[in-house]
Amino acid sequence: MKPAISVGILLIIVGVISLAYQGITYTTQEKAVDLGTLQITTEKEHTIPLPPILGVLALVGGVVLLVVNKS
């Protein structure tokens, strides 16, 4: 398999996932209170938004790579 075809398939997969999820969410733990042996932590959720245009560009780029390398 040509490397360009593999990259095209990978771009299509990344584009579809990006359009489906529209962001990456992760959780961190932070200390809220620290009094000697007493420690209280809180969990905070952070989101990294993925713009829809990124997914569309990856999807279109993957399709273009597959069509160009078909011949």
C-alpha cells in the first residue's frame, strides 16, 4: 500500500472523529485545602475545543489523497 493512501485513510478517520466529538475533555485534580494531615482535592474538567472546520478539512484532504492516488 502506498504511503499516501495510508495517510488519506488516516485523515478520513481523524476527520470523522473530530466532527463526532467536537472537543477533547480531560480531568485534573487540584488541592483545595491542605491542613497538615487533612487534604481535600477537587476535580476540574478542562475542554480543548476542536473546530468543525478542522474535521471537514481533514476529511476532504483524505478523500482528495485517495482519489489522486487511485490511478
